[in-house]
Amino acid sequence: MLSIGYGLLWGALICSSLEWRTGRRWLRWAALGLGALAWGLWTAGLAGRWQASGHWPMSTRYEFGLVFLWALLGLHLLATADLPRAGGGGLLLALALATYLLTRPAGERVAAPLLPILRTIWFPLHTFAAALAYGLFGVAAGLGLTGLAEKEAGARDALLGRMERAADWGFLWLTLSMLLGGIWARSAWGRYWGWDPKETWTLVVWLLYLLPLHLRPLSAWRGRRQIALVLLGFAGVLFLWQGVPWVVRVGRLESLHGF
């Protein structure tokens, strides 16, 4: 499923790139259609993985990446469906994420049994809220990248408006994920917050996205500076997903998070 969707996503990106050059509306619809087919295949793949493993398919970093990709692509298609020449940045990020997932070693892609600590309602609630937040931040970053390339002022303003809304919704979902994680931690370990490396960097990312919210009323922080802050926040998201586990492993730090 991932491989077929990957090919469709390449087709969507090519159509979006041609739309950027020619302005032809049918290319935008072709890109949206191919992207929607890829998203549908990945939805079916996640459902199949769920059925085969018998549990919510987000218990490993690889599985979380699959849902991250699913959220990013689906939300990107919704956010850009009515905007001409808006799809390139988000599709490029989705393609990069899909490429990473496709090149993972076979051992990482095997579904693992669910650990006892994950057999709770808080597991799907917390992780799904986090995946939606990551996906929305990816949508915002993609719109920001497209906005950097857009020369026409009206079109760029429309892209930045969508970017702001995606980042705002991502911030809300990340906040909800943190609250749900705190409740889960309280029921499992008797404390809401323990300064675990993952928790600490999640707070850093939360603050990175809080910054543009506060700076938005200032005209000097509109446009390219605003995009830079959103892209910085997304870099923090990617480090949270992949970099923090690497630091924990290399530094032999204690962490209660598997991904």
C-alpha cells in the first residue's frame, strides 16, 4: 500500500509542479485526485495493520510515522483544495516523509506486541492528538514553503492565512496531546510531568509555536519572518520525532517514551 501510494504521490507532485508553471486548473484537480488516492490507500493500509496486530497502530516510531504521514497528506489536501498553485510545498514534505518510511529496515516495520503500559484508552487519545498536531504543523510548513516561492501578493497572503490557521490548529492539538499525556502519566506513574527528554522537547516545540502567535500582531514579523518561525517549529517537530530518541539512545538517558 505504501509503495503504490508513494508512486501516486510522485504523480501528484509532478502535476502540482506543472500547474505552478502553466496555471492550468485541471492539473490542480489531477494533483488532488492522485493525492486523495494515495491517502485512501494509506488509510486502508493503516486499517489492515490495525486489524492484523489487534491494537492501535502507533506503538512504534515507524507506526507513528505512518499516521503522521496520513495526517499530513489528508489535512494538506483539505487545506489547499480551493487554492490554485498551493500544493507543491505540502506534497514535497509528504513525499520526503514517505521516502524515509519506505527506506526503513524491515525490522523496524514489523508490528510489535503492545506493551502493558500501552493497554489503556489514553494511548490512542494521546498519540492520535500528537499525530494530528504533527500533521498540521507539516501542512503549515508546506504552505510556508509555497509562500516563499509565490511572487503575487494576493496569492501569497492567502497562503500565509492558511499557514497561520494550520499552525494554530496544530498548536491546539499539541496542547491537547500534552494534557492527555499528563493524565496518562498521572494514572500510570503518579505524576503529571517528569521532565522526560520527550516531554521536555515537546515543551520546547510548544513554545516555538507559541512565539509566532504572540508576534503575529507586529507587522515586522509578518511575511518571511513569520514563515521562518513556522519552519523552525517544524524542524523542532522532526527533531522531537527522530532526534530525541537518537539522543536518548546515544547519551544513554532515561526515557519512558519508545518513540
